Amino acid sequence: MSDGTARMSEWLEAHADDIIAMWMQKLKEIGGHGGGKIREAELEAQCRSFLAALRNAIENDGEHSIDGEGYGPVRDLLSDMSQSRALQGFSPSETATFVLSLKEPLFQLIHQEMASDATAALRQTWRLSSLLDKLGLFTTEAYQRSREEVIIRQQQEIAELSTPVVKLWDGVLALPLIGILDSTRTQIVMETLLQAIVDQGADIAIIDITGVPTVDTLVAQHLLKTIAAARLMGADCIISGIRPQIAQTMVHLGVELSVVSKASLADAFALALRRTGRTVTALKSPV
């Protein structure tokens, strides 16, 4: 460990309270607390934990790289903090500010302790600035990963909620589709429908595409895959909800679904009942 590194570690320990006070003030000034999304006591605790971890990392691994084993606790702390801030609604800049706002208190500390050697103070300031920049970038990347995980999870939940299988009658299921039907969603639709066919012992599945904005060759392929899979499970399929505009588009593109289709879900349900030997009749009004 170099003399500069040893001194930096000692200064961080000796002046921890002063650094925390200046750091907290800086965070308040620039909105690093996310506009009140995090309590002041919790923010201070995070600052103290980070400063202690940083001091240990500098003492063990120096100030040149954050990839060493000594910086493991620092990376873990920043990853957890970034994930928490992503869920709390912090912006990327507010999250990175937590690290970058530490620069000013530490630079003042260096200039105070090394006032007699301006050249050495400049070198130490540069090393520390580079180190905090790397940690700030790591924080931003960790935040981005956390946001992407949240978005992916939300997309999966929305896709699952938007593909409900409804039991219309014994042996008759309906799958109303809403929105764009892409490859990922097709897989979810297929799995959901096939499981419902097995659970309900269904003979007919009505796939209603009233809520699908457009049907092109790709969407048609996705529908055919779902229909083929349902047939392998012993259930016949009926497509409903083909609007005039979609019908014209399909004819223009030469798309053939090779399956019985009806204009409305009601018509498809009536056909399903007839295929299962049932019918719906109106009751006579009492005299």
C-alpha cells in the first residue's frame, strides 16, 4: 500500500463525521434524496456504510481499479442501493449522484491535509476523482439492470393478465386476445390455452381477435401455431372477431388461417354449442 493510499484511508476514518455532514448537505442541495423518496436517517446510514466500505477498499486494493476483491463490498452495496432506488422511482442521475456528490467533500479534505504540497494534492485528487467516476458508472449500470429486470417482469405479468382463458360452457373455452401478438406472447398464449384445455377437458377453443389491431402474415403464423398445438391436444378451434378491415388486409396479403372463423364471439359460441350437440332457445313469456 502506497503512502498516499495509507493517508487517504486514515483521513477517511479520522474525518468520517465531517465528510458525512458535508456529503449529506450536498445531497440535499442537488436533490440526491429523490425529493423525499428516502428518509434522511436512511440516507445517512447509506452514506456511512458506503464511506466505511470505500475506506476498507482503498486500504486493501488502492485507488486504481474497482474490480478487485477488496471492492466487492462496495460493489454489493451500490448494487443493492441501485436496485432499491430503481424500485422507489429514483432517476438514473439521482442514483449516480449518491456517489458523485462525495467528490466535493473529499476534495476539500485532500486540499486541507495536503495544503503544503499542491502537486501531490493534485495527483491525489485526480486518482480519487477517477475512482469515484468508475463507481458512479457502476452505479448507473446497476440501476439500468434493475430497471430492465422490473420492466421485463412487468411485461410478463401484463402478458399473462392479458391472455385469460374463459370457460363459456362445459367443453367450450374462449381466449380473448388484446394487443400485438408477437413471438414471446404467442408462447404465453399457447401455454395458457393448452393448460386450460387439459384442466377443463375442453373440446372447442374459441380464439377471439377482436382486440388485435391488425393481422399480418406474422400474426397469422402465430395464430396457426396456437391452433395446431390445440388440435394436438384434441381441441378444435374457432377464430372470432375478424373485422372487415382485417379481412381485407388478410385477403390482400394472401393470408389463410385454414380454420373456421366467425365475425363475432357470439356467433362462434353458437357454432361451438351446435358442434357439442347443444342449442340455445328463448323461453316463452308467461301469459
